[in-house]
Amino acid sequence: MANPLLDHASPGDLADRGQTFETEGKIQDFKRLLEIVEADLAEVPAQLVPAQWRMAPVGIKLDFSWADSKKEFPALTGQVTANIAALCQRCLEPCEIAVETELKMVLVKESPRLKAAETAFSEFEVWELAEDTIRPLDIVEEALIMALPLSPLHSSRDLCGQLADDVVQEKSGTARPFADLKSQMGK
Ligand SMILES: [Zn+2]
């Protein structure tokens, strides 16, 4: 079955159609996210890694519209939720982190219009697009990656593995894949 999240479309067309998506994906649909999590879990003994983490559901709600009455600035609002496997920074065993991120963005192609968009739509995040078209799935993936915590932890210390007491001092100052990624994105 064709997945419209994978189709390239211009944000203006999506806004004109009032395109909405309410669907469920899986972690494995997101290639870059998959690579990040795999890198994070690479050092973990295989028997500790949750077998089905790639199949965990990703809840996707997207709503395209125009941010302005002149229909110059396409807007995207929505919500993305997922439970993502990660390496707990307290015990160095896999944990599952609940990621929930709200989207409220204006999609802008031409750089000269970026400033105008930032001024006019201060309540929106302004996303600069490299291409004339977007794949909604790519925006969902970017939002998920941006929402990953720098220091994932088991939700309760009671869930941590036995290393928890030793790790805290030993690991401080160690670079992590998520941290590297976020600093690269800022450039
Ligand atoms: Zn832990």
C-alpha cells in the first residue's frame, strides 16, 4: 500500500488541500533515527536489548494549513509520539524513553523570507527548506531526532540495572552520540 507520508509534495499544495495525516508508523520507518539508536545500543550485550524495539509504534498527527491569509506561508501543526529505545545514562542498560513532541512550524524555502516569517509568526518555529518539496515523513523524523533527550534515563531508579551506582561519576564528561548530533544540527 502506498504511504502518502513518503510522497514528495510542495508545502503550498499540502496547505491548499488542508492535508492531514493521522496514522501510526514504526521506528524502523525512520532510517536516520534507526541509525542513531543502533549506535547508542551498539555496546550493549545483545541479550539486554529489547527484541522488538524497531517495531515500536510512532504516533503521527499532521495538519497542513496556511499561516497567513495571503497564503504565502504554509504551516504545519501536529504531534508526534513514540517510545524509543536508548541507553540509560545511569546504569548503561537499555531503557525506553517516551518522546512526545508538538509541531507548530512555518515552512519557508527562500532565505530572504525567513526573517519576515520569523517576525510575523513568532509563535511558530520557522523551518527553512532546502527543496521545493517535502516528504512529511522526513519532517516527522527530524522532529523525533530533535526531541531525543541528551541524557536518557530509566523513568525510575528502581528500573535501573546494577551498574547504576558506579556509572554516574565514571561517565561524566563522556561524549554521547545524541549530544554530537545536536551540536551538528546547530551548525
Ligand atoms: Zn537505568
